[in-house]
Amino acid sequence: MILSIESSCDDSSIAITKIDNFELVYHKKISQELEHSVYGGVVPELAARLHIEALPKILEEVKSYFKSLKAIAVTNEPGLSVTLMEGVTMAKALSISLGLPLILVNHLKGHIYSLFIEKKAILPCTVLLVSGGHTQILEVQDHNNIELIAQTSDDSFGESFDKVAKMLQLQYPGGPIVQEYSLKGDANRFDFPIPLRQSPKIEFSYSGLKNAVRMKILELGELSLQDKYDICASFQKAAVEHIIMKLKKYFKKSAPSTFAIVGGASANLYLRKQIDILLQSVKCNQLLLADLKYCSDNAAMIGRVAIEIYKEDKNI
């Protein structure tokens, strides 16, 4: 088995995964959302302190598996340096004390392999990665061969939801609450601009849309609950349409046979629906989606990548 650790941001998580059949025999995550919601976003130093408390508590629950371990895996990039350090420090200590190899895993590869927790990988595929820090189109052959096709030049898809929620004085994290409010709103009330509508480039940008929302809030003044519903719905429509337009441009060059959506923001059901409609129009054979419980940061996805690395590296 492989023990995996995730601490790249505000989720403390440890998992135990069987190498031969990918079975997830243990997985636990302690979220810090409640502590950070007071500040409207993640406070790195606070997150690091909470990891110091949470990770050892989870580790106590998996000591019985130590004798069956073949390796220790941990997220080492990208993420908040102070929180990554907590997971890496624990992983190094376990590696040394148990005499096991240490496998370093890129967090974004983890999101890709969240699609394949407890199952074999279906590759190659085209991937849309949408999270709090990233918005990317990737062509994935395997864990070692990933081509970056497009990314955001400023804010990410998920980050923009958090910032709009903060402008509206809604709770953190913003993604779920904006999606919830959108269900009660009129998505056509506010004509927010679609970012880079006229640009031929395949890239993303959310700073302009975010600013348009800010200006509309200032223009309206005191907001009613219905105003907030309508702003959320109109913003979400524009944010998703931006992605759909850029995917259409890319698909004209390279239509996928298998497409996947990963990352914390991939849990957005409106995004999933609109992409499903788009894929039907280009006759894509398969849409891969991670279980909603594995969309956000978790150690199970880190362990799943680690298995691929372990099986491939003959020196481990």
C-alpha cells in the first residue's frame, strides 16, 4: 500500500491505497473552511497551524497500516509554501522512520487522477482543470506526458467565484454559494461581458468580468436578496460561457474523443451541463467526471498518482 498526504492549501488529508488494484482502504480529510470563512479566504499562516493539529490526528488512525506500506507520497507543488511544508515534513519523517521511499506528487496531476480513484486510468484525454488557483486546458497522455494548451492570464475560474461571493458578502468558499444563489436568479438580468470574446487566442481571463460585477454592485447600491441571486446567475453564465467559447475555438483545431473536467470548481453543475451540451455537438465519445467528493483537494488523488510513479520507477 501507499500512504499519501495532501496539505497544499486548507484541507488536511491522508489516504491509504492498495498498489495492485487501486483500492482506497482509508481516506480522511479535515476541512478548514469554517476557520477561514471569518476572513473571506484562506489565511496561509492559519492554515499551516491547523495542518499541524489535524495531520497528526489523522495519522494516528492509520498506524495499523504501516507494516503494509511500500512508499510514502505527498503533494510538493503547487500550493501555499507554508502549508505544503507541513505535509512534506511529515512525509519525510515517515519515509526516514519507516525506511520507505518518498514519492513527490504534483497537485495538479493529482486532480487529473481524481478521475481514476479506485479504477484504471482512461488515457489519453483532453482535460479542463478548473480550481481556485488554475484554469487550464491540458492534453494528457499519462502522468509524465502532459501538454499545457491554455491557461488564465490572471484570476482563475474558481477564484473569481470566491471573489464575487466576497463582494456580495456571502460565505466562503464562494463556489457553492454562488451556484446555489444562481438557481434562484435571472441569468439574463445583467449583461456581463464575456472575457476575451473577440480574441483569437485560446486563453482565459477573469479579472475584467470580476471588475464588471464589482461596478454593477456599486451602481446598484444597497442590494436586495433578489439582486444577489440575479448577480450570481448572470456572473456564472458569463464565467462559464467564457470557457465554452474558448473550448469551441480549440475543438476546431483538435476535437477530443475523450474529455474530462477536474479540479475543485469542476463540481459546478452548470459548468458540467454546458460542457456536456458542447461535447454532444462535436460528437465527443466520452466525458469523464470525478466523483463530487473527490473534486476538491484530497489525499486519495495524490495516492492514485503515486501508484503510477511507483509502478514505473524500477528504483523504488
